[in-house]
Amino acid sequence: MLELPDGTATFTRAWMPSGGGARRGAVLLVHGLGEHCGRYGHVADRLCAIGLAVHGYDLRGHGRSEGPRGSIPGDQTLLDDLRFVFGEVERRAGDTPLLLGHSLGGTLAARATAGGWVRPGALILSSPALALHVDAARRAVLRLARRLVPDRALPNELPVAKLSHDRAEVEAYRSDELVHDRITPRMYGFLADAGAAVRRDAARLTVPTLLL
């Protein structure tokens, strides 16, 4: 566990290369909405095989980390958390890590990089949620809820059946006890704002960036 500056206990995990090959650096992995870093063991194994040490953490309100499910206390909390965790990984690795984010994690990684919270050696964005496909009526309700009940947990309505073409992966997601389906209006607002900011400030992504 890693304690964030506000005292929140945050679960961390590391996968290290084995064998006698040269180590080529480190990667910080940021997971998607409702899940946790433990779901990325297969990704870590591939990266370890080419000599990269992989570090991951469960976002607050996710997985084994503390916090109400799918909730954040402030609009920039996840960015501040990422900056803190990135600094810890950088200190432990003795080098500037790469930053890999998927979905919510991709939005978070891109926003933190473009906005100056972190400066990774390179950025890898896997299906970043840079635009939310929400109909006008629901968008209006969420905007109102963001002002009136920002911390009320609602279903995140992720299309779980479409998360992967591999049925076994979909079932693994559904049966994972650490996965949740909650999101608060404040979290929704962060995602919407961060995605828009990344699109607006894309020219500020001056680090090598791979978009998948």
C-alpha cells in the first residue's frame, strides 16, 4: 500500500523482469473505470519480457484502494494522485518511467501529461475516453447532478458485452469481485472535462505518444 498525501491508502503492484537480460526502464500503468491494475497481468508479462519493469496502482475508489466506489473528492484529485504515484515510481526506478493508460486511465494519463502534472519518457494511450457518447437528455441530467448531488453513486452503464471480442475476457470482467459499476456525477464531469482538455491541448503532447 502507498499512502497518498491526503492519507488515502492506495494499492500498488509491481511486475519485474526475470532472467539475466538488461533492464530497459519502467512503465506506470493506469487502469480503466470500475476496474483495477490486477487485470493487466498479461500486459505486464509482455512488457517484462522485453526488459521493462511495470508498476500499477488501483485508482482511489477502485480495486483494493480506499475511497467510495467510483467517486473522487475533487475535480483534480485523480491528476494529483497520478503525479504523486508517478513521482514515487520515478524515485524507485531511478529513471523517468513511460506512462500507459487505458480508457479512463488513458484520459487521465493524457491530461496529466498535456497539463504538466507529469512528464513521462513516452505516453501510450489505449482506447482513451476522450469523448463521452452520452445522449443530450442524460448529459443535461448529469450536468445538473454535478451541481446538486456530485457524490451520488450511479450506474456507469459501461457496455460490458463490448469490452472485448474475447468472450472469456468479458466473463472474467463480470466475475471479478474487485470490479464495480459505479460513477458519481463529479467523476463523470472530470472525464468529460479532461477529454475535452486533451483534445484542445493535443499540441502540448510533445513526448513520444502512441495512440491505440
